[in-house]
Amino acid sequence: MQPLPFADYLSLTHRPDMGVLVARWQRQPLLEEFQHGYWQMLDMATAQQCRYWLIDCRRRDNANNQNVQWMLEAFFPALAAQLGPPAYLAYLFSPQHLADIEADTTVPALAYFDDRPYHVKRFTDEHHAMEWLANCQQADKNRAT
């Protein structure tokens, strides 16, 4: 469970005890680092068959339009294709960062993800984010039985 650092901008940890991939941005990444970091998350999640992610963005600034478009057009479709649905991504933000994101018209509202093979929620508290992921895991187990 030792975190794997990717340069100085991202650490990744698979928590098999919790069934969660934990990604922590260490600073605001450049566009190339941002994309590389997400591909690294997907590679680790695929290797571990882990569809439940905590993505800690508290050390990052706001996303820019270029990142948002790349996520919607390239990353999320690849995530669904590679991991299989559903995938659950709990994003952890500072309160001000979350307020900025929710006011940014280039960032889709959470309702955008309702009918997708991946589910996204935004949090300012890590405990609540992990609780949501645990509830998603339990709901998936219940549906499987």
C-alpha cells in the first residue's frame, strides 16, 4: 500500500483493504502531467480491477477548459471501455475550489454523469467521499446477489 509517486505531481495508492484507488495530486499539473496522471490512474485501476477511486484535488487549482474537454472526450470514454461499468470517482476539493468548479460553466453539473457508465461526486470532506465509495461498493454487491 505504499504510494507510487509520479514525478512530483501525483501519488497513487491502491487500497485493497478498502477496494479503492487513491490518487492525490501534489500540485497543479501541467496539461501533459494532468493527462499522464489520469492514464497512470487508469493503468493502476485496470491492473487491480478497481472501479472505486478517490481523487484528491485539494492541492490543485481549478481545472481549465482544455482539461475538462479532454476528460469528457478522451478519458471518461476510455475509463468505461477499459474498466467496464460502472466506475465511481469521488473527487475531493477544498471548499473554495469546489465553489469555483460549481460556478464554472465549462465544468458539467453532476447531473451530466447520471446516465453514464461512470459516476462522479464532489466532496470537501475525505470521510464523506470514502463513505460514498463504500456505499457504492455495497450497492454493487447487493445488485450482484
